[in-house]
Amino acid sequence: MAYQYSSNDVPQIDSSKYQSDSSVNTPPPIYENLDEHQLEKRDMENNAEQRKTWLHNLCCVCCPCLPMWVRCICCFCILCIIGLAIVVGVLAALFKQPQVEFNGITDHPSGLPRLQKNASSMAFTMNLGLKIGVKNPNVESITFENIKAVAFYPTNPEQSVGGGEMQNLLIERNSITNFTFPFQLYYDPQQDPNYAMLNDISSKCGWQGATKSDLTVLYDLIPTVRIAGIPISLTLRHSAHFQCPLKDDQLSSISLPTPRVS
């Protein structure tokens, strides 16, 4: 005989127990009873959290695999490098090349004699001081760590025949700086097989009745300035024209050839 269910056999569920209670889901008002000091503290905490979020977003590209404090240091270093590059770029854009003027010759600043002759050959050295004026139109002064000059004579402009060097020269801003540059001119007969240089010097110095005229010396001026610890050099080609620095008795002590008549 089959068993028949009745409505009394099915358990009844009280649905009221599972109805949502809006009072449970609604969060209690946390800040309603805070005083002024607590509200101020809450605002400071919110601002700090916002700054932290901004800093995190800013430094997220700087070494993302490193801790936040390391990323902050990296970002700071990068910003410093960028700022320095901008400053150097602006100064470089505004930089104007100083004008160098040759104002004649004088005695060697170290007190060397005007002429030093090699007793066993025709070689000799002329010790001079070049009076140089530098006009700096820039808003910043320039300190040259080193200035080097390499001399050439027109009869053989590829062969070095002397030069000079000086250290730590300060060129003032928006002014003209005058100084005496130590300079030596060498003559070596082995580098002058046809005596072209010697003939030119003897002729222009008025040796044996020749008409005196200015000597011409070519020279490369190589100043070196240090920027951010990096030495930067450039080469400036100049020429100097001056009267023969040797006197007649000094000329007679050198075995000068008879000047050629052109």
C-alpha cells in the first residue's frame, strides 16, 4: 500500500528569519561623535595617505623591483641630473666665444733670457712673453684649468717649432683680462734641411743689411675648462706678427746664412 504525504508532514520554514535587516547592513556613523581635534587628526591622516599615493605613482617607474625608499632616492637623483642638464644647456645656449687679441711681445714671464743658443750646433731658442687680451662677453666667469699653445712657422706650417703652457687662468665675466703667456720658439736645423725658416728669420731681422719686417708665427691655442668634473678642450688657430725680438749682437752670435735676394 503506497504511503501518502500530507501537508502536515512537510516542515515549515520561517522566512522571516532570513529577511535582510537594513539596520545590520548600514555601517554605523563613525565620525558623528568626533571632536574637533579628532577631525583634524583624521584630515591629516587622509592627506598623508594622498601624498603617499602620489609619491607611489610618481616613483613607480623608477626601479619598480626595489623598495619604495630606494625608488625615492633614484627618482631624486634622476631629477637632480635633469635639473643640472637644464642649467648646463641654458648656459651653453647663452655662451658666446671670448675674443682673443694679441697685443705684442715682452720678456718671458719666468725671466728666461731672450736667446738661448746651442753651443754645438746652429739650434737656438727664443724665449718670449706673448701679451694676450681676452674679452669675455658672458655673464659667468671662466676658469681655464690649462692653456696650451703649439707654434708653427709659415715656411713649414705642419712642423711644430715650440709653444707654451700655463695653468689655472681666471677670465672675469663681462670684462677684458690681460695676461702674459710664456712662449718659446725653437729652431732645429735638422728639421729645416733647406734653411727656409732660418733664411726667413735672418731676412726679417735685418741681418746683413736686409730690410726689417715683422716675423709671423702661427699657433694653436688649446684651452681646457672643467665642467661638472669633465675636462672640455677646444682648439683655436691664431697668428702672431711681431718685430724681430733679437738684437744685432744676438744675431751675430748665431751662424745665420746670408739672406737670399728674391
